[in-house]
Amino acid sequence: MTDIKSPPQRDAGSMQREIQQRQDQADERSKQEPRASQIGGRQGPVQTTQHDYPGTPLPAQHLEKPGLEADMQLKPEFLALDYRGSGKLADMVAIVTGGDSGIGRAVAVLYAREGADVAIIYLAEEAEDANETKRYIEAEGRSCMLLPGDVRDASFCRSAAEQVHQRFGRLDILVNNAAFQEHAETLADLSEDRFDLTMKTNVYGYFHMAKAVLPYLKRGAAIINTGSVTGLKGSRHLLDYATTKGAIHAFTMSLASNLLEHGIRVNAVAPGPVWTPLNPADAPADKVAQFGAGTDMQRPAQPQELSPAYVFLAAPCCSSYITGIVLPITGSVGE
């Protein structure tokens, strides 16, 4: 038999140089050729549905705190008109803190569409937004209970949970969503009083509410905490806010372990930039105009792009085997 000889193996260095030369030539051509966006392709923010979401520049608007959705020039999109309810939360009862606007409003409306009655907690100054949210919840055919108050106050949280249970006879879902955020250029700008306000709103408030609802939760109940991409990656100018969001992620995983034997699931959603009153009430107007441009999708999310995740994590029929996760919804690949 004649031996079949393999062709001689090429020198690795020469192969690498040849590949490099071909890529260098391709790089040069790409510099000279017009991009797809210059010859009729889409420019601007990335769209992943048939609906076009707004990108930058957004209205350069700065809101007075706590920030009303009613005052925003560009209203957040929260109705999720393409979302069809199917009874995933039929006859359940939910409390949503910060439910007057933004993510909280979007979640409250979808919970109602899925068959839940909803109580929303909000600051007294946000009554205009809260009443508007109530109108949309009732338009879905469900009841809405308004509970103005401050989640920093443990006694208020206990009273709120008791009132909800008295009215509806049950309590199945807690969405911890209320938050305070204010940027600071340097650590020196961050006073202890300011740090305390952020910590007590964002962390103590979640703790107080979880403890307040616990006596009423049964097997199959769910707690969902709103975290943040800043809790995953940190944020140069949101030192205190990012710290609280990291704490919320750890609180979520720890509480999930603590309550697992009771059949109560605890999860978190970690949004990236979302177009809500929180950010125009924080950043200067010029920075608000570019809000979300740094994501891979080159735009902020609208609240209705996050709210279905809160339905998924609340509904036993969807997520009965999921607890202790932090679900990132950031508009960027791999985050």
C-alpha cells in the first residue's frame, strides 16, 4: 500500500500574518465604504419590536423632587397595549410601593390586567400621579387602594399591610419599589443626612415592608424587589444609591433562603436606565437629554418593557421554581 502523506503543516507565524493582512485590508475598506445607516438603514436607538421607542435627545427637563409623572414633557409608556392578560394573578392582592408612577405604575396596571387587586404606597406629594394610576387599575376591572405614607416609618408599613389585609382578606404579593436617588459629584458632597435618607428609603423601606407583610403571606406568595444595574456595576456619581441597590440584591438572596421553607419566593429585578420621574428629578436637564444613550440599545427603557418581568416573577404558574435571583433588564448585552 502506498502511504497517504498529509500535506506539510504551514508555519503558524506565517498563517497569523496572512490572516492579519486580510483583516487589515478589510478594515481599510470598511473605513471608506458608507455604513448601512448612511444608505437608508436605521439610525438612532435600537428597536426590537414594531413599536418605536424614543431615544436621545430626550426632553431636557429637570423636575422638583419627588418628581411627578404628570409634569414630564415626554410621558413614560406604561400601558403595554400589546400585553394580553390571562388570569395569571387571578383574585390575588398585591402591594406596590412607589406605585404612583414609573415602574411601579406599569407593574400595578399589569397586575390588575392579570386579575389582581392592587394597593399602592406613595408619598403624599405624589397624590396626583397616584389617582391617575388608580384610574387605570380600575379600568382593568380591579380594585385599587391608595395608601399615602413613608416607607421609612416601620409603623406606617405595618398599618398599610394590616389595612390591605382587612380590606381584601388576603395578601399575596409585595413589590418593593419606592426609592430615593440624588447624584453627588464627589464623596465629600455626600453628607451623612443624605446617606441616611437614601439608605432608610431604599433599604430600610424594603425591610420594613417585607416584615410588615410577612404575617399575611401564605405558601405561593411572592416578594419582588426593584434593584438596579448600579447595584451590579456601581455608579461613580450615585455612591449612596448604588450602595443601597447592591444591598437590596443581597437582601433578596438572603430573604429568599430565609422564607423558602414557608413556600414564599423572593426575587429582584435590576433595571438599567428607565424613563420615569426618578431621573429627571435627579440629573441636570442637559444630562437628562442623553439619559440611556450609553446602553447598547442607545435609549432608556420604557416602564412597560419591564413590567412583564414583575408579572413573571409574581405568578406561581410562571416562576414557582425561581427564587433568590436578580434579573438584569439593562438594554445592554451580557449585563
